Amino acid sequence: MPLKSRTESKEFRIMKSLNGRMQLSSDDKQHYLNLKKGYEGEVKFDSLTASLDSKFYILNDLLLKSNNTTFQIDSLLITQALIILCEVKNYEGDYYYKDDGFYMCTNSKEITNPLHQLHRSETLLRQLLQKQGFNLPIDGNLIFIHPEFFLYQAPQNKQIIFSPQLPSFMKNLSAKPSNLNGNQRKIADFLLSAHITDSPYTQVPTYEYGGLRKGCKCGVCDSFDVICGERKIRCMNCGSEETIELAVLRSTEEFILLFPKQRITTNMIHDWCKVVKYKKRIRNILLTRYILVGHGKYSYFETTK
Ligand SMILES: [Zn+2]
């Protein structure tokens, strides 16, 4: 296990939920697809570094603040003599490099230069660590993980790692000495404590309860095409089954994610899940995970968090 694992960000989870429950504008849809693709690329990179877990301290997906600037690090490996910072991009298709800029071949549209992004993170991390008295050198890498990404006129920059170069990149990494001592652990612990949980930069459209599609989604394929039997909910799209209890609790967690200030009541979740006929069933399920507050029709549920 890495010291810090990656989980889907709150923004990504909200966008994923909204994508199924409302018509997103084309910009929001694109934003959601970018988040999805980015996350998939990062997870793929995690699966490569996982084998180095016993050698180095690995911290995935860090959000830090230095000089009043928040910055994100996709993947960080603390080795004996070096901190290896990786910015992972899951771009796909043909791009070209010109005058310090990255452009898409299809429409010559310029994209944010990921090398600038990498240098910014490197500088901010260096400043943050130096303030704490940590002086391990930092080696930044820009990883293009998608096998179908191509960059014409690519600069000969050692920091850029293309998909076909990943095996040798990983080989070099695993050849590095792994005699970690207390100092590296201190750096890891400091970064873990400095990690910010909630990103201030989220781009989520406004939404209201009334405008969202209700219903339990299939836990496997996200389809709303489910039917509720005695004990189980069955997906008509992919055929998978789930107990009603699990489906309701998962849907309730989704409701809490979208409406954190809304009181959780039996009526509310009954309406939200749609497919479960009896309110009493919903109430009994909610009682298994949440704490009932108050009595009668004014009662509601609270999370234990
Ligand atoms: Zn399904």
C-alpha cells in the first residue's frame, strides 16, 4: 500500500452523479470527461509505481499550499536521495510543440503547457519543503501515459516521459537505492499532514433537487433501468444484482454528496430512490447506517461522521 492512495475527488464524484441525473452543458460534459480521463490515467500510473511500494514512500494525489498558492501533485515518490514528482497526463491523439507551447493537431488550439505546470509544482514544493528544513533535491517528470498520444516536434526534454519510455523509466526507478531513513519518513509525514482534503478549485454547475433524475442507479453500469424485487435490485441493462439495502445506502451517500446541507429523512430518500415501494423499508435501511434524531414526522437521520 502506498502511504497515500488515490481516491476519486469530490468534484469528480459530483460531476459523475450529475452526468447521469441531468443534461450537462457541453462545457460541463467536457469538464466531466476530462476529469474522468485524467483520473483513469493517474490510476494507471499508480498501478505501475505500486511495485515500488516496498522501496520508497509513495504519496498519490497531494493537494498542498505554498506561498498562499494551492497546487496539486499527481504522484510523489520519496527515495533515499531524491524526491520524484510526477505530473501525469492522459492526453490522447496528436499534438505539436511550438515556441514553448502545446497545440492540438486537429484544430491548432493551444492547451495549457503541462511543462509549465510541472515547473510550478516543483518550485512550490521546493519552497514548502525548504521552509521545513528539508533539502532533498526534487526531480520533476511529465508523464504522457496514453499509448496513443503523439507530440510532433517534441522538445528533447529529459523531464518528458512518453508511454513507450515508461518501461525504462520504471526500470531506472527500481534501480535506485532504497535505504530509507527517518529523514525521508519525516518528509512523508510532513506532506501527509500538509495535504488539503477539499480542493478550493471545483467547477461544478448549479443544480437543484427538482431538476435531477430520481432513482437508484445500477452499482456496476450506472443504468437507471433497474427493477426492485423482494430482496434485490436487478439491472435490466447489464444483468447485475445488488441487495436493496446496499443500493439504497449507496444512493443515500450520493444524495448526501449532492446535498450535504439537506436533512436526510425517510420521505426524502424514498423519493430519491424511487424504486423501493415501502417507506418503512427505506426507514429500516437508513437505521442500519445513520442515527435517527427526533420523533415522528419531524425525525431525520444524521451521519456519524
Ligand atoms: Zn447495470
